Amino acid sequence: MSYTVGFTQHHGRNKQYPKQQDCLWNGEEIFQKNDVLPAESVTRRPVLTVAVADGVGMSPQSEKASWAVLTSLVTELGKGADFDRHLLRRTHGHLCDALAKGKTFGSATTLAAVQCLAQRCTILNVGDCRVYKISESGQWIQLSHDHTLINSMIARGEAEPGKEYASFYYSLDSCLVADDEETEFLFHKQESSFLPGESLLVCTDGVHDILGDIRLQNLYSSSRPLQDQVEVWRNAILSAGAPDNLSMVLIRHDKPQP
């Protein structure tokens, strides 16, 4: 069994935020750079975990929050931690230990992580980073859940799915905050099959917000090498102005070789 992993990261072109607020873990290395050129690798490890974190720009030092969360996540998993809500709770605790003081108090980030094992995958997310599963035939399904005001309103019956609302309602409803009092964050866990030939896209909102679901799907080809595929999406975002940081990891569950 093997997985191919393609990934890339870019700061974007918004000079209002000079620092890279995204963080990306490709299963081997954590990146927080202004520019990570498209690349791919193959791993035959039995368990593969990747993640992206997106610092919340309105918080004090969001780039430190996204780095703290991913380094904590990787450390915990390296110790054999289960991939569940307790992992998120401990990760939040480490975030608070590191940043809930002084000028970094209140620094915040979102998170999406996926763990692949055998022919299954498990998704954990807080906020609006996303995970999509792509079937071998090119059918897409979003496995993550956006923690936004509008989705909470829909869940309470206060808004209608598919109807357009003011942009304010698409703001974050939950994230990981460096504040010991902010322990009631919302999180989403989803388990799914992940079969040979299928792919998973893990990305920050600088990807899915800019391209949108329809264009993401239209620009995808299962016949492309993953390095080329993430480059196609990256170039489309840059051509659209790249107003936000962007990070993406694309995993393909490789078919057995004859």
C-alpha cells in the first residue's frame, strides 16, 4: 500500500498581512514559508496524517497560532495519540501554554487534518479549512464542516440552505484560540472509506474561497501527476489575484502495481 502526496504553499499578494499565516504538514515536514513550490512524494507508511492550519488574520499573531497547533499535533501523534477529540483538546491546551499570555494572547487559527489508514480516512477540523474526497471517476464530496455563522443559523432553522446572505454571516463561528477560557470550540469529525484510486484535498480558505467548488472541480484531472495538479490550482489562484495565503495537500491512494 502506498500514498502519493502533492503539496504547495504561497503567501499570496495581500500586503496587509506581511507574514505567512498558513501552516502545512505534508506528513513528513511542517512548512510555513512565503513560497513552497509544487512538489510530490510517495510514502508506504501504514498510517499517513497531513494537515493545514490557517491563522485568523484578525487575531494578534495568528502565524504563531497556526505553527503552535501543527507542531503540537505532530508531536502528539508522534507519541502515539489517538486521532480524536482528545487530540484536539490537548492541542488547544498546548496552544494556550505557548501563547495565552502577553502580546500573543488571543492568537487564533483554524485547522483541518486527515489520517489515512488501510482503506479508511478520518477527518478532524475546526473552522473553515476544508477536506474534499475525490472518487476515481471525479465525483467530489466535502468531508469537513465549515464552522461559520451561516451554517450554525441553518442548523438552528434560522436560515435557508442555498440562499445568499450578507458576507458577515459567512464569518467564522469557531476556531482554536490561545485563551484558557475558550474551551468550547466546535469541532467536526468524519470517517469515510478511502479506496485505491481515490484522492483527498486538504486546503485553507485561500484555496476554496478564491476558486470556489465548481472551478476547483473543473480544473481537476485524475490523470495528472499530483505535483502538476496542485500547480494548476496554485496558478489559477495566483492569476485570480491570490488575496489570501494558500496551502494545499493532495493525497492519492495509489492502486497496487501488478
